[in-house]
Amino acid sequence: MWLNSLGLKVLLAFVVGVALSIVLLLMTSALVVDWRSDILSGYETMERTKELARKLVFDHHGRPVGLRREVDEVSWVFDSLKQETAYRVLDADGQVVLTSAEPDLFLSSPEATLSRTRGRFDFERDGVLMHGATEPVEHDGQVWFFQFATSVRLLDIIQRGFAVPFMSTGITVFSLVLFFVFGACAYVTLTYTLKPLRRLSAGAAAISPRSLHARLQLHAVPTEIAPLVESFNRVLDRLEQGYRTQQAFLASAAHELKTPLALIRAQIELMEGGEDRRALLNDVQHMTRQVQQLLQLAETSERYNYHFTEVDVAEVAREAVAYLQRMADSGAVSLQAPGHSVSVPWLADRSALFTLLKNLLENAIQHAPPGTSVMVAVGANALAVRDQGPGVSEVDRARMFTRFWRSAARRDHGAGLGLAICQEIAQAHGWTLSVHPAEPGLLLQVRRGDAASML
């Protein structure tokens, strides 16, 4: 599931993007460093020539006499590196009127002497490749030609000795800042952005058949997710309407069947005795029980039918035992209820709790062999009903709370709704109803919260 995490995917996309950016930056830097063509070096020389040409200083006769002060402050470069870099100024006749190097570094280059148009040129001096450039300068109607040249080996040592280390350090610092600062920002942003989605997920998980009236809140939901939430709420509206209609139909049908069944029973009781009469009465009794349980199922499925108060569970258990004593006696089964000194208060609907205990006890009585007992145990956080019957297979235990499921070991012909009703009541109270093998027999347990098992 973590592979489908939206936040993880966005973070991974950010990390991959940062990594690719850093790799691309390193590759570009490496290409720039290793690009030794004349195009790059010549371009740099040409740009430097233009910059220096704009800083020429002329005397009152209009002749160039030097460079501006900010260039003079670094003029020691031309003095110390006379064999590596220099500049000079030519007049219209090609005569040198100003130079930074004696002897003239350009003398070995006829191209430089003849080049009196804007552009770059290359020449060799004592076997060292030099890049040069010419920039025309117009002053007081006269044209001068400023020339600048530098050796490739000087450019190379500046580039590899100074530019590359500083550039590498800058790339490293930039990469670390990009990764950690932007990574932290992305993490905080995603945490804040996905917080409403986590609330939506928790709200959706809390919706059940008992809380179909609940809807997901649109507060602080991202704009891109809001249409999905609205659609989900509309689906819940339709589901709630269908569920209410189904429950209303179930209750109405069961209620309408009660009167005809009562009339049929009255007519049968007026008949003369015989085997057919007893069979018809049994059938009517079975149908009446099914109708009654359908009504109970419809009622227990609606939470608003419950009235929660503090109830003594032990007292209700004793009432359920007394109510079913005649059924237990007919099957030669003894019932063991909590003693009168036991008092365990729970927050519950008393009528629903009685129905739950009655159904659990009735189910246990129907499966208990004659001469055995059914025990009801009540604790602070759990209650249990145990019989000593043949038990239920693991496959059947998974289906016990399914509506209309009946065990083959049951003595009567029940409707298969008793345990389903118990499940509805338990869920309405927030309890957990579970079944466990008891060796011998079966134990049905109701727990509150994380109560420990009573096994």
C-alpha cells in the first residue's frame, strides 16, 4: 500500500527532480570546463576586449593615454604577465600609440597589425597559442583600434586552478541547499496538504450502515479533491435513501403479516384436534416467530431506536434466564445465571440488551444436549454465554452471524435471525460479538472496547 502513497510519490518525484538537476548541472559544468575550442576562448577574449575598450582614457589632444582608474588598479597583471596578456591601441594608420607591454607582445602577429576591424584573431608567440580581438573606438571624430590578447595557457590555469574549484564548491553547496531546504519545504507542504485527506479517510472509515446520515466535510479540502468528496456524499445520499426504503419495507411487511397470521392461528385452533391441526399450528408458530424477528431486526438496525442508560447487566441476565427457564426445562438443560450479589453496570439500552442475552441463551439451549448446562458469565468489560453442545466447525463459525443461516445441530426450526439480531445490537452499542470453541461446546462473547477475553 505504501507504494500507492500520493505523498511518497510526490516526495520521490521531488528527489528525482533534484537529483537530475544536480546531475545536469554537473554535466553542464564538466562540458564547460572541458570545452577547449577556440569558439569559447575567442568569445571570452572578444568580450574582454569590448569591456576594456569602453574604459579608454584620452588626453586633451584626443589621444589615448591609458585606462580608467578601476582598470589601473589591476594593471599589475599586464606588468607581471607581459608574456601572457597585453593590450595596445592603434591609430588609423596602424601605428601603436599605447601599449601595456614592451616589447610589444603583438609584434609576432601580422594578423594583429593588419586587423583594424571589429573581430577576433589568433596567433602564436614562442609556440604558445594566443587569442586576440580588435574593437574600434571612436573619439572626437577619430577612430582608434583597441586590441587585447591573452594566452591560452593563462586562460587554462585560471580556469582549472581557480574557476573549477570555486565552481565545484558552489555546485556542492547549491545542491545541499536545494536538497535539504526544498526537501524540508516539500515535506511540510505535503504534510499540511495531505492532512485534510487523512481526515477524509478517517471520516469515510467511520461511516457504516448505522451512520449513513454522516457526510464527509469539505472544510480545507484541496480544490482538486472537492468534486470527488461531493460525488461521494451524493452516493451516500442515495445509499441512505435506499437503505431507509428497504428498512421501512421490511418493517411494514412484517407488521402487516402479524394480523393475518393471528387470524389463521385462531381459525386453526377452532378446528378439530388431529395431526394436521398440530402441523398447521407449528407452521403458523414458525412463521409468527420469523415475522417477530424481522421486526426486531428492522428495529435494532436503527440507532435512534436505542435509549442508552446505566443498566445492571447481571440483573438483565437473570431476567433472560428466568424468561427462558421453561424452554430449558423442556430440553432438560439447566441454566446458570450470575448470583444476586453480582452487579455489573454497563451503559446500554436495557430492552436491546435483554433481547441480545435472550437470543444468545436461546441459541445455546437449542444446541445443548439434554443433561448439560448453559452458563452466563458477566464481567466488568465482557459477558459470555457457554453451552456444552457439539460445537460448530471453523467454516460454520464464520457464518454464524449471517442472516437466515441455521446450524444443522439445532433442534428446532429457527429462522436464522437470532444471532444476526445480536450482531446488530452489539454494533449499535460499540461492542464486539465473537464466537470461540469451548471444548466442549461453544462460547459466545460480547466485549466492550479492548476488554480481555473471558475464556
